[in-house]
Amino acid sequence: MNIKESKADKTYRSYRGVIEHHIKPRIGSLAPAKVSPRHITAMLEDMRKSPIAIAGTPKHGRQKRLVGARTCELAYIVVGAALKTVVPGLLVTVPKPKAQTAEMHPWTSDEAARFLKYVDQTLCEHRALYRVALRTGARKGELLALRVADFDPERRIIQITKTFNEKLGQDGPPKTPSSRRAVALSKETVAALKKHILATGVRGDDRLFPVKDVRTLGKSMQRTMRAAEVPMIRFHDLRHTFATLALAARVPIKVVSEMLGHKSVKLTLDVYAHTLPGMHESAVEALEAVF
């Protein structure tokens, strides 16, 4: 199975790490055709009880953390994909480990508006980055990888073709093929980007958002949120804010899904359907109007 060519760099490194550190040491000596559900169950159970391999001694006397559910889930996925033709039905009786998804904390429309007003009034250095994040739902890595040439003010779009890998400090392929996309911009956002380009002097193949130290972006955003008196959220929650507000404004789910770069509408619904109270009631009322 060639995962390097079909997966984004970050995903590839995750899969490679799971194979080298968890799968090979436990079942690597077995012939593929000899691997059974019992072996997979034992592998996953052993992983759950094992500490994460951390170089050196944990600071302040902390105990080493155990292998997490996400790592077990990846091991399950990789083994299933690698052996699906050799051992059909291998995982049918093996429960899939389920990693807990980080809880989203989107802003309300008033909170988002208050934040944007504050960063504009105070001339915050990242104000254009925050605005585009809130108005497009693009991922942080996608925004940081944008070049000035990716912004087309005439067509009012940005072209997302790469993502910035914070660990490697360089651009890489987008998360999925569907992540390559053109995202529409409002007139207000276009005007803000034009001002940003003039103020920073970036051009051509320069980064559209030249953040000096990406590692400090989160702390900078926290300071700004405190000053703007809005709830503290992660940068990724700007994406969730865009999606939930767009869906609440009845933007078609297909359009929202495409703007987010999701591979399917089902994924968008799985992530955001619970944020739309009243959907069932609206469906009932719509049917009442039909017959």
C-alpha cells in the first residue's frame, strides 16, 4: 500500500509512525495471511496499556502518557487497508477504536462581528488573516500557504492549492484532493486584502500573510480576544464559526461543503448538523406547505 502518494504529508508521517512504532513491533513478524482478528484485538489492547515513547525523563515527575485512542484508530485503519485483500473480513469482529473529536466552540454572529471590529479599529497586524478565516472557513495551514498571486481581486477569489506544515516549516500538499479549491470572497474582504497588500508591501510569490513566527500566532490571538472581550477559542474555531453561521443563514449545504474543502456533503453534515436546531421543525413546516 503506497500511502505516501495518496496522503498529505502530515497524514503520511502519522501513518508511518504508527506502522514503525506500534504495528511492526506487535504483528510485524507474522505472515500477512496468518494475521487474525485475535491478533488485531491483542495488538490494540496492548497499545492502550502502553506508554508513549518519549525521549528522556518526563519533566516535573509527570508520568508518561498512554497511547491515545487516535493512535489506536490509525493502527486499525492502516492494518485494515493493508490486509483487506489478503485477509478479507479481518476487522469485521474487531471493534474500531474511536478517538474523541475536539469540541468546537464557534462564535455567534455578534461575537464574530465584535472581534472583526476590534481588530480593524486597533490595526491588529493579523486583522486580514482573521477576516479571511472567518469569511471563508479556510484552514490555518491553507491561509498561511497562500501567496499574493493566489488572490484574484478581479474574480474575487483565493486559490487554495497548498497547506503550510507547521512542524516542517514549509508548504506541502493540501489535506485532500477536494481541498484544492477556489474560494469566493465578498467585496468587503477583497477591499481588506487590497489594503493589507499595500500596507505590508507583499507581492507576487510572497506569502499573502507573512507571519514571522507561526508558533506565536495562537498566543497573539488569545491576547486579541481578551482585549476584544469575546469568548476564547482556537484558531480552527474560526473555521467552525464560518460554517455554523453560513448554515444558520441557510447557505446551501453543498456550497458550504465546497467552500470548506470537504470531500463530501456527508462529512459536512456529520460535523455541523447538530449545530442547527430547528432543522426537523423546518422540514415538518415545509411539508405542511406542500400537502
